[in-house]
Amino acid sequence: MTEATAPSTPETEREKHQANALGAVVRADNLVAGYLPGVNILNGADLYCQQGELVGIIGPNGAGKSTLLKALFGLVKIHSGTVLLKDEEITNQRADVLVSKGIGFVPQTENVFPSLTIEENLEMGCYQAPKMFKERFDFVTDLFPTLATRRKQRAGNLSGGERQMVAMGRALMMDPAVLLLDEPSAGLSPVMQDEVFVQTRKINRAGVSIIMVEQNARRCLQIADRAYVLDQGTTAYSGTGRDLANDSKVIELYLGTLGQESGE
């Protein structure tokens, strides 16, 4: 186990962010956001994802992890701060506009159309550009071959893990530059959780940058290139997945028995 780091401050984390965020495919600076006027969930959060990275977001319940993803995707009002996509400001733009610009989003729940078939769900994924369907269908089913063999099956009859594959596949149909995943392993069996993490890394290796919120911190840090620990709507710690997984202070404050589980 590495030695405990000194507690991070908003100033030190912001300095790290400013130094390393240049040229990022997605960049969020000093976000203050919330669902109700005057009630902020994010209180100056910073984040960036460089091209080809898999970035994890972990932290305690209520820290603002999912709110951060939804703010990036235009589903939560940003009161101050900015979001950039390839240096273009996209702060508070509508979700459908962001999809056309290259951001895919997979929500934690209600992320498939249960009455539609797998194929029809994927067709909905490229609703804005139907001519892309065949090319993107081939790409998605190369990642998830089961979706091709069962393309006529209704999504509502699938297991939780299979529905997650459909949801991820649908979000990939518009060829996004970055994919936002909100708790992709939530509610799944341990075996299916492992499968989701394997598939997430596979998508990333196919060239899609990924920002992933996860409660399974240990597995998230194992596959993430970099990660953020969010606490009370601000960035408490950031670093490589391996460094955070082995940092005794991060383990003590946020990850509970992670050190014991990983044999540290």
C-alpha cells in the first residue's frame, strides 16, 4: 500500500485539472449544478477525459456522481461553470443536440425500450441518422455478437445484463466520441457485473472514450485509466486507477475494505 497522501484541497485538484485538461475530448470546469434552484448538488466539480481514455467516477452515496454525468449530458441545469466537447462549449445544451455532436449516454435504469426488439432498440439509437444503421449495427454486433443472433427478441424479455448490452449498444449507434455510463453494473449478479466491466473495456479499446460512474469502486479502479473521487459535489482526489486503489487515505475515507479485498 502506498503512503497516505495529504488531503487534497479544491485548489490543488483544480491546479492539476488546469495543467492536464488541455485538448480533452470532454472537459468540465468548476461545475455548480442541481435539480432545484438554489439547491446545488455539484459544488465546483472538475473533470476531463482525453481521447481514448476510460475515466471512472467513484465516491460515497450522495456525492453527486450521477448528477455530474447528467449535467454533462444536459439533463441537470448547470448554474455556473462550463462543459467543452473538443473545445466547443456545450454547457446546458439539449440531450438530443449532444447526441448529434458525439456524446452517448446510458442511464442506470429504464435504459431500453422493453416492448421493442433488440434490432428496433438499436434503430432508435440512430434515429437522427438512419442511413448509419447498417454500418453501426455491424460495429455494435461485432462487440456484442449475441445482439445479432437474438435481434428479433423483445428487450423486455432479456436478463438485466443482456438489457445493459442493448442499452450500451444503442448509445453506440451514433458513433459517439465519448460514452457516459451511469452505474452499468448496478443490480446485476457478480458474473454479469464482471461481463459488463469486460465489455466496457472492450468498447474503450475499440476507440470510444468512456466516462463511467460506478459504485463497485474496486472493479472500476481496476479498469480505469484515471479516476475521480467525488465528495459533496467536488473533486476530493484524482489520479490513475491504480494509484487511487492503492492510496491508503483514499481507502480509509472512501473505499472501505478495498485494501483488504485487493490484498494490500
